[in-house]
Amino acid sequence: MTQHSATEFSLTTVSAPSTLTVRVGGELDYDTSDELVDTVVARLAGPPAPRHVRLDFAALTWIDSIGLSALLMIHRHTRAAGAALHLDHRPDVLERMLRHTNVLGHLTAPVAAGEPGPPEEGGVTGAVVS
């Protein structure tokens, strides 16, 4: 488990065999969004590469448009890695943002069969995993 601390923002990462969970606390905005994206992207590189990325927002207090942009960037990276993105424990402020911008379905859509994913253990890099 890794703990990042800041005055109004915190990230806690927990890795399990096929799942990366990142607990986000405080304000996700211009000053903090890069740290969240960088953390997820670094963990997506593995090994092992997670099949599921769970962002836990139980302690989120605020999100702005840059925070939403960070979620879209994370979606891009998880999709490229063939991992499913989950947005857990969404507080009202996040729920309103996702519904108002109509991106909730986009961010949490299942990974389609045939999309590239992380190679299976002992597999060939670049192989399509269904």
C-alpha cells in the first residue's frame, strides 16, 4: 500500500492480483489531477498489469473540469491497456458532474472483446486478449 499525502488531497493505492484500487480523497482539481493520472498510468505499466482499475471516491470532497479531464485521460489509458475502469463510491458532487456532462457511461463502459490488453503471463507483447 502506498500513501501520498497533501493538505487537501490524498491518494492511497492498493494492488491485488488483477485489480488496482486507488482511493481518492479531498479535491480533484488543477493542482491534484496530474498526480492521480500519473499514479494510475505508472501502475498500469505493471507488472503485473491490472485487468481492473477501481477509483474509490468515498473521500472525494470536490471535482472541477480538470478533475473530469483527468478521469477521461485515465479512461484512455485503461482502455489502451485492456483494463476495465470502475468509479466506486461516487459522492453527489462527482455524480452530478458525470451525469451533467453525460460521460458516466463512457467512462465505465465494458472493455470490448478484441480490444488490446495487457499480455497474459508468459504471453506475447501486443497480443489481443479476449
